[in-house]
Amino acid sequence: MLSEAVKRLPVVSVIGDARLEDQTEITQTRELGAALIDAGFRIITGGLGGVMEEVSRGARSSSAWCDGRIIGIVPSYRASDANPWCDVVIPSGMQMGRNVLVVSSADVVLAIGGGAGTLSEIAIAWQLGRPIVAFGRRGWGGRLAGEVIDARSTEPIHTASDVADAVRRCRELAARPATAGDIGAGWRHGR
């Protein structure tokens, strides 16, 4: 038995575009990865390319990085599908179902742009009661920034204007007590 509680690192799941071509976005996403590690976060992504790869690459460049801080949950059974910057690779074999694992593992979810996969992750995070921060104005992250999706919460999706603001918001939200989402809770409560 441990004499004192072991404090775990807060976890941010970074979701977004599977492809990034704009050099400014690539640079900013890498800076965000490093800043999240500097702020004491563990990062979880879907482990593939685009936002997932660039945030992981940036995280690895942080002087505060150590092995185990960057986790990639890939959709296949092949760990080799992960980008080379992931420290820990979880080959889920769940295809798009792995999105549930990516966001349910988080204290806070950070969305950068994104298409349909990101939209599904945002919806799952919302249903699970995970706070969501939208960084940038593109894709589903940008489109849903400031919005309340449904009656599960009155708190809108938070917005972040730059890297420092994104990290600050993630720190604030991760420090709050976790809330339980209600996916499937209706049948247990006779609703």
C-alpha cells in the first residue's frame, strides 16, 4: 500500500484533421504539443497523421518530455500504423470505434479543425461530459466553437485563440472535478 496518493498527470486528447498541409498550422500544432507537455499534460491522440502526428512531434520536442507522455490509440491491430512520435501505441482494432477510447481517456478534449471523425469525437466527448476546447476556426472544431450541442450541458464548447490560450483553458478545465456523461443512462433510470 502506498503511503501517499500517487498523482497522475492530467490527460488531454487532441483530435483534428488527419491531414495538415498548411505550414503555419503544422508549426502551430507542433508548438501546441510542446506547450502541453511543458504544462504537465499527458497527450492522447488517434495515433495517425495530420494533427495527431504534428502535436505528438511537437510534444516530443519539449524539454519536459519523457517516455510515456504521448499515447496513440490506432484504429487497426497494427502498432506499426502509428506515427513515429507516439511513446505508447494501443492497437485497438476498433476502427472508428477507437474514437470512444481517445476521448473517454481525457480530462479535456482539444479539437483542431477536423472532419467527420473529429465530429464524432466531439459528439462522444459531449455525451461523456468531457470539456471541449476548439482551437482555430476551421473544420468541426471551429464550426462548433462557442456552441451548446444539446441539453446535456449548458456549458458551450470553449474557444482558444492561440497556443497559450489553448493550454491555459485546458489546464483550467482539467483541474475541475470530472462530470459523468449520460450515454446509455436513460435505460438505467427508466427514461
